[in-house]
Amino acid sequence: TRSLSAAITAAVGEAPPLRAGAPHEERAAVRRETCRRVEQLISDRRYARNVETFGQKFDDELLALLAELRKQAHREWNLAHLLARLDFNHFWRQKQATAPAAAPSAVGE
């Protein structure tokens, strides 16, 4: 992500400077070209796929943590409280219910 940020900063910095009072069409053309370069950088580095992969890994790890907390919650009241705070709206419980059965994070309650 840092290398992508650096590359985007460089691409934006390479945009030609606009002269004072430049017409709207000229400013728009520079913006379009800069956007095209940034989009190219993002697609070249498979940024979206990486973000999706990291998101899925995060979800899997969090579901595994919550499943383990549920198993241990009957022993420690503070774990039950922590579990309630982490999943206050039952979003993760619903996500866990729809997770594939083969996933290690889909451990039952």
C-alpha cells in the first residue's frame, strides 16, 4: 500500500502545472490524464484484489476470535462482556452463520 501511495503521489506530482487563468477545458484534460494514470497504477498493482484478500483474512481471523471467546465466555464473565461489546449488533454472528462450514472460523457456539 505504501508503494502504491508513493506511485500515486509521483503520478499526481508529474501532472503539468496549469498556468494562471487556464481555461476549464485545459484543467479538465489535465485532471482526466492524472485520473487515468492513477487508475492504471491501481489496476496494475492488483490493489483492489489485495484489499479484498486482506478484508477476507481479517473477517476470518475475527470470526475465529469471536468463536473462541464464545467457547470461553461461560468461564469468565468479562469475556462474555467483551464478546457483547465486539458484536453488539450481531453482525459477526450473522456472518459466522453464513460462513462456509469448511472454514476454520465457522466454529459453532
